[in-house]
Amino acid sequence: PKSEGALANAEKAGRLATVAQAVCFLHREQKAEHATWLRNHDRTLAEADAANPGRFPLTLVLDNIRSAHNVGSLLRAAEAARVESVHLCGITPAPPHASVLKTALGAAEYV
């Protein structure tokens, strides 16, 4: 405590129980907010896989697309549409390219 008054207040009988109750209340409130967030959050990828386990027998061919951002966006769309495979041809940037991976947001691993 920074002052004599704060020290005296901290040493009062029952102060520890009051602080413990406040901490418990804040913890319960945070857990309730987290549970609400989970209920409102989109289904996880595992739940989506359980609901629709297969991929569509569709192959997406990207030929001579210059923009790495467009390739990453198309990889994300292909992953969301559950496309079986994506082939990159010509001068199309491939997933080791930093901009493709940044835009794909992890979808390059699933397609």
C-alpha cells in the first residue's frame, strides 16, 4: 500500500474475504462472457468436417494469374467450397510465396 490509510484499510478484518469475493465474481463474469462468445462463434473447422466429411471432386486450375493476393483469395474460396485440388500453372505464384500464404490464411494447407 502507498499510504498509511491504504495500509490500515488493507489490514481490516474481513478485507481478505471481500477481495476474494470480488475476484470470484469477476472470474464468473469472465467465464459467462466467454461462454456467450463461444455460443455465438462460427463452427470450428472440425465441426464443419464432421457435418460434411467429404470433398467435392472438383479441380480448380489457376493459369497465369499474376497477383499473389488473388491466388491466396482463390485458395481460401476453394477451401471453403471444399474443392478437392487446386493446380497452379504458368507464372502463377505458388504457396511458398509470402503474399500467397498471408492472403490464404492457412487454406493452402488444406487444398
